[in-house]
Amino acid sequence: MIVEKVRNFLNPFLFCSLDKAVELDYQWIEFDDVRYHVQVTMKNPNLLLLSVSLPNPPPEAMSFDGLPLGAIEAIKTTYGTGFQILDPPRDGFSLTLKLNFSKVRPDEAFRNSLLMKLASIREVVMGAPLKIIFKHLASRTVAPELDRLVAIMHRPNETFFLVPQADKVTVAFPMRFKDSVDTVLATSFLKEFVEARRAAALNNAPSCSWSPTAPQELEGAPKETLSANAGFVTFVILPRHVEGQKLDRTVWNLSTFHAYVSYHVKCSEGFMHTRMRRRVESMIQALDQAKPLEKTRSMNNKSFKRLGLNDVNHTNSK
């Protein structure tokens, strides 16, 4: 979603000459209450400001100045010297990046690469703590500055937990839903999700389990963080799951796991509503086409009256 948004509103500017600058001032909200603001003014047509607002982290989550652990270092590593981090960021936002387009190379390949970097801002920022932990896992070590139980924010006022070890990292998601129907559908979906992992084709995927109560790995977590009306999903990440190019994909899949489940729950709910509406429409159509039964029937040009149970009893009494 973010990729398409950034491309749609930056392409007109990136792929035109600098003497025909395009003014942009656009805001949108992505899933999990992440808000974006892209701005290019005619006063400074060579400067682009990309601001990101993240949900306020709960007390148990590791954060610094409203950003996840390692976010600033991850931004500097990903974007290099072409981007500048504004300190402080714009009002109402957690982070603001400034890009000078006069320093952008004119070739199309570089600009496409630039768009992808801009589009990946959410993954870079919110996935920074995961990358730190998984990079240590790939080298079979544990970061010394981390606690035994690490809480990472992924939704407003909600966190998921990691238990880093030298040979594996256990990731546990407390699954919460506000709507009772969503809770029922999510519980059913997660049970099937765990069963699907047992297929032979997914032998190399991380092991997955679901339980209605908190797993043993979450012992010591704040009690208020363990209220989950749709149970707990636990993944076990091994070094082979974060080697090389697998790292970015694993980070993204875990960062957006709750959104992935919510998407499928809403799709299932919409599908069932559609099926029910179609069923009702077919029943109404069948009723409209039905003809009432005749009260009399003819046989050999003779008429007779259909008798009810009361009429039969009355005849027998005579």
C-alpha cells in the first residue's frame, strides 16, 4: 500500500525536469495507525519532506524519543548521505526526512531505487529492533544490551515479544480484536494457520503454534500485556530463516503479522456476508416464482374437496 502511494505522488515530480516542479502536500494513514505526510513546496522545489507518525509506544516497549530501538542507525544505513534527519521532526510526527532532489542522479534506475527506499520507510523504522536481534541470531550470538524478554510495539498500545537466544529467537504475539465476530473468525483462522504449517511443502518455514493462554516464554511479562481474546501465536526463528536476503522478508512478515491476520479475517467476513446475501436473494426469487396450490382437483371430470384432519374426524363421528 505504502509503495503505491509514494510512487503515485512522487513520480510526477521525480520524472519531470527540475524547471517544471510539481507541488505536493498529501497525507494518508496506513494500517496500524501509521500516518504519512509528503510535501514539496514551490518555494523550495528541490526539497522533499517525508514525515512519519508512529503510534505511541506502551511502557514495556523499547523506544527512544518515540522511535523503536535502532531506528536512527537503520535509517542512516539504508538511506546514506542523500537523506537528512530533521531534529526535531515536524509537529505531530515521530520522524521527518529531507531529500534534496538537486543531488539525485538523472538515470531512471537510480530514481526507481530511490522510490523503493522511500516506500520502505515503515519497514526500516519499525523493523529496526528485529534486525538487530536477527543479525545476532545469524551469527549465533545475543546482543548484550537486550533483556531476556524484549517487547516491540507493532500496533497502538500493543506489543509482541521476543525471547532472543544464541540458537533461536522465540516470537510471541498476543492476538486481540475488538469485535466479537472478528475474535471468533481470527481464532478459527489461527488454528488453521498452525495446521497448514504441518504440510510437507512448508518444512523449512519457522515452526508455529497457537494456544489460548500465554506460552511459558512470556513468564515475567506485564500482566496487562497478556490479555488476548484470540489466543497467542508463537514462532520459532532459527539462524537459517534470517540468512542473507531472508532477513528483510522475515522482518517484514513478523512486523505486519497482525495486519495480515486482520486482513484475512475481514475478507472472510465479507465473503460470508456475500454468500448469505446471495442465498437470501435466491430464496426470495424461488418464492416469487412459486404458484399457490389449488384447493380443488379434477379426476375423470369429477370434483372433490381436499379434507383436513378436522373434517375427517367430524365424518367419522357421524
